[in-house]
Amino acid sequence: MTDTLAPEVVEPHLSGRFGKPYLYEAECESTQQLLLGSGLPEGAVAATDHQTDGRGRLGRTWEETAGSSVLASVMLHPPAERKAPELSLVAALAVAEAVEIAVVLAAQVKWPNDVMLNRRKVAGILSELSGGAVVVGIGINVNQTRDQLALDAPTEPASLRTATGTTYDRAVLLGSLLVRLERMYEMWLEAGLDGIYGGLGARDFLRGRRITADGEPATAVQILRDGRLEIETDAGQVKALESGEVLFEC
């Protein structure tokens, strides 16, 4: 198993148009920066083995150990009428499916942009607008040991390795992810979130859980078909969240 995401290792695992072209740097600030404003066609992918300035939602830093994660961004050109924020859910579902196939354990989507395995976060998504394009950044914890994870994060992290005791081929996982992301993106283009709602609803991590949404105690009801999160506050008020921080109770 060659531990790199270099083109000669990843490209044999690419079977669709996502990943063409495939940009790679052994180290960079962030894969999103390699694509933002690049003018590259839809499906272009940038990947690295180490990010020095990776970012998550709400301005957080994405921490990782060199050579241990899948770190990639994908250039998309959705029609203007499509809701770009929904793409984080599309990508999260693709990641969940790819992770499930790799580890043979159920992976779930935590609204709005995380992937969970055994109640711990193994992946995060960050979508950014760039002119008329959207760059979807993806980070998956793959081969980190427990002491390499940021255990003070708001949601307790894990890696595929800590969840199963097995190390994984990151190039194979990235190829599997891109195949699934391309398929789900095309379904989303055709029918919006309705096109993937069955898979999304079945993997809705927060459904029925006690949560705190932007500091307010509530119960998560479900991810709605428009991508919002329906919650019921302890005061009995039903709301639909478009964004925000949601913490769940163990």
C-alpha cells in the first residue's frame, strides 16, 4: 500500500469524470485554495497529503497528521437556481457511503456537514462559492491513531483506524468517494435533495436526538427535503434551521 494521494496512485481508481483533471501537491495550505478562482472545469479535483491551513465550518481549523487523511476538494458548476448549501449534504452522503464500504460499519450524516461513525466524527465538509462555481472541500480521518486526533473538538473525533483497528488505502477510499459523489451530484441536479433523500434520511444521525442548537435545548426531528434541520425546542416550538451549530447529547 503506497501511502500517498499522488496522481500515479489515485488515477487508476478513478472511473468517472470526477478527478479529471486531478491536481496534487504533497503539501499545501488547503485543497480548496488550489481550486478557488482557478476556472477549472466541473469535476476537477485537488488533493494533498498534508494541509497547513485547513479549515472547517465557523472558522475552525481542520487538524490532521500528514499522510493520514483523505484531503480533497472538488470543483462543481451547479445551475444558479440550485441551492449551493445543499451540496454539503450531497457530499456528506457520498462520504458516508464510501466509508461504509471501506469499514463495513454504518456511517451517518450529522447535519449540516459531518459524517459520523460510532457516534464520533470521522469526516467534515466545507462548501465555498467561487464566482458561479462551488468548491466542495472534504476531509476524512483515515489512519490517525487516537493520540493524533484533536480530542478537544466540539464533536469527539475518530478515524477509520481507531474505529476498526485497521489501516486503509487512502487512494482507494478517495476513488470510491469520487465515484459516489459524481453519481449523487447528478441525482441532485436532476431532482434536488429529493433525488438522494432516501439515503440521507436513513443516515440522519441527529433524528430524535437531544441537541443544543445555537445554545437552545431541543430535540432534532429530521433533515427536511430542502436541506434544513427541523427541531422542536423544549418550549414546544418547531423550527427549521438553515445553518448554525448543533451539539448532541451523548
